[in-house]
Amino acid sequence: MAGYSYQYGVSENFSTTNYGFVNDLYSENNLGAGTALPAGKSTISSGKSDNTLIAFFGRLNYSFKGRYMAQFILRHEGSSRFGANNKWGDFPAVSAGWNITEEKFMKKITVINNLKLRAGWGVTGNSGIDNYQSLVTLSTGGFYINPDGVWRQTYGPSRNPNPDLRWERKQEINIGIDFSLLASRLNGSIDAYSRKTTDLLYTYNTQLPPFIQPTLFTNVGAISNKGLELTLNIIPVRKKDFSWNIDITASTQQNKMVSFSNNIYKVTYVEFGGIGGYGALGNAIRTVEGGDLGNFYGKRFAGFDANGKWLFYKADGHTKVPLTQVTDADKTVIGNGIPKYYYAVNNSFIYKNFSLHVFFRGRTDYKILNTLALSYGNRTYLPGNVLNSAFTKYAQLNDTYQYSDFYLEPGGFLKLDNITLGYRFDLKTTYIRNLYIYVNGANLATITKYTGNDPDFVNDTGLGPSVDSRGPYPSTRQFTAGLNIGF
């Protein structure tokens, strides 16, 4: 197969604000009637940007007697978002499979119904960046007055050019095995992968001169991801009137920042995960070269003094000091916000015309920063809103807002996500083909040690994971009854 694709995207926007309207009769049809415009306090903005993505691609499939399979793919893609020297990129992929079950030596092994070995390697590109990042763009500046007494608008470059800006590339190796055993009562697959993303796109500080702006968007860093994925289908019972199916998925992963810097652009660390709320506490996540992604970095809680003031550990891990004696050298990695394990289990029971489906899922081995407790579990904010825990769990605290491992809690949870009980009628009529009634419950129970929001609502991906945003609406249970009719 060979193909060609062309995509052109354009975005236009316009907005204006005004306020101080005497009435709302005009609606949006007379924005100039507000009082902010003559006062010079209204705003107006507009913009337009476009980009083009072109690709040539081809795929070749090969199969020999259903025993050996191979696939070869090549994409040659070009994006207007990259520099003049690197608009095009080549992204190959190759995969192979061996259906071991079709080999002669497997015919006598009746316990194995299917066995297939797979391996693949491929490269993909990322062009998901803002338009014009490789070009000099102009922006308005201040005003100056001419000798003729007329004020003139100034324009100047707002971005450094980067003709070498190129595709971010992700290279992955995957090895897997598919199997079916015991008369197809045990089925599943196991996959191991190693992924490395290079030429990471990021904004770096530049030298003035020769550059005209203090930052440059360019390719420097690298990230690695490794993991295992497991899928199982188990049929413990399969009889005429009753069957039981279990579907299990599980995965584990490890994520590292391989490099931030090269011989031109240097970055010691980058921080993510803004804490927000009261106290202007900055970011909770610090990522360094060679370190894990999602590491919480900060002070280590050592207790309270007799007046309820904070005590923290020094770098030696033993000496307790007040906040005023804590330095940056005393801060360290205090936890990680990316779950190490994800899992889900779905049980399906069928007895005659009755069916029951029970679905569990969860994740474990990670921390969540409880910003609800950090911001609202503190009596010093009175008479503002505070949690009840400010007078119970955190009653000893009588000090300012401080970020430390005191507010890091286990984020793992097991959730009874869904239960559906149904009954299918056997109808002896030609008018109704099928009739099925059911009741369903969703988000029924969550087992967790986390005391903030529902941990399932706390984002655990990206570069600033597991910082509770304090924003989600409280988790609710849902119950539904339904009727499906087919004519």
C-alpha cells in the first residue's frame, strides 16, 4: 500500500470586552454602549495562524503459510511548523510475528491452543507545537512621539528564529507473546517495551547577543520509558447454564529524564506541578537529568515545636530545625507522583438468562500532594473557610502554609467502578426480537488511604502529576435502570 496525505489547518480568533452597560437590551449587538470603552479600559484582540502537514507513506505486509508474518512501514512527513533545514522527517517501522502453533512440533502439545511471538521496532514524530516557532515574528511594542508631535506605534521581533528546529522523535522496541491454553480457558498476552524520546522540544535561555530574545524553542533533551503490560482472559467455569469469565489487565512502568542539556544549552533542573492556593508555594515536582519523572521535591517534616510551629530535617536526616534554618541543600526527593502499577479486573457471570458484570480497577505505589489539607487544614486562615481536619488531624499546627512531605499521602486506590445486573427474556413472538432489562451502579466504592478528593480524579500523568487541583466536583455514585427492546 502506498499513499499521500495533505492537511491544512487555519485558526482565527477575535474577542473584545466592555462593561458598564446601562441595560442589557442590546445583548451583544452594541458592545460600544458600555462605559469602559471611553474610559480606555476595554480590550480587543484578534489573531490568525495556519500550518500544513504533508505525508508520503507506504506499507508492505508479508505472510508465509500463516506461520511467519512481517510488516514494513515508512512515513516521510513534512510540517510547516519546523525550521527551513528540517521540515521533513523519515519514520520507519518494522514488525515480525511467529505463529508457533502452526509448527509441526506443536501439533502434539494439546494443552497449548495458540502461541504467537511478536517483535517490533518503530519511530514516530511529534509535530504538536505552536505555529511559527521556527520563525521571527513581530509584536507591537511601546509608543514614541515623533518630532511632529504624533505618537507612533513600535514593532519588534518577539521570537528568535530557529531554522534547525526539527521533529521530536520517539523510538520504541516491543516484544510480546500471545497465548491460549487449556482448551482456550486461559488466554492472554504479555508485552515488554522500551521507548526513548529524543530531540525533546523545550524553551531554553539564550545569550544576548547574538540572539535578539532571551529564549529559544529548540530540540535538546531525551526521555526514556520502560514497562510491562499484561492482559488475561480466564474462564474458571463454562457449563451449559452457568459461565464465569474474568478479564484482567495490568501494567507497570518506569520513566526517566535521560538528559536536559547539551554542549550549548544547559538546564540544571525543571520544575512542574504548581501548588497554587494560599501561600504562593511554587512547584511541587522537580525533574533532573538521570532522575525519575514525577519526583516530589521539598522539605522533610520533622514535627511541631511546643507552639505548633514547623520543624524540618536538615540534610543529615536527623537534625530538626525551624523553618528559618532550612536551606535549599536540605530539600530532597520526598516521593513520586506516577503510579508504578495499574490494574483492572472485570468479572462476568451468566446464569441462564441472568447476567452480572462486576468491574474493579485501581493503581498503586505512588503519592498525591493533598493541597486541600495544605490550604484549608490550617487554623491560621480563620475566619476564612477551613476543613474540619484543621481542628482534629491538624489541630497541632499553628503556623504558615508550608509544602513538605507532611502533605504527601498514598495515592493508591481500588475502586468498585461498575456493577450491572440484567435479565434477557425468551420471547415467543415475532413482533419483539429481544427484551433485556438491567440495573446498573457506577462509582460504587473506593478503598484508599488518600484523604483529599477522589484519587481517581487527580491527574497522574505528564510532567507535573498527582498534585491535587482542588477543583473536581465531589465524586458521586450513579444508579441506572434500563430496558432494551429489539423489534
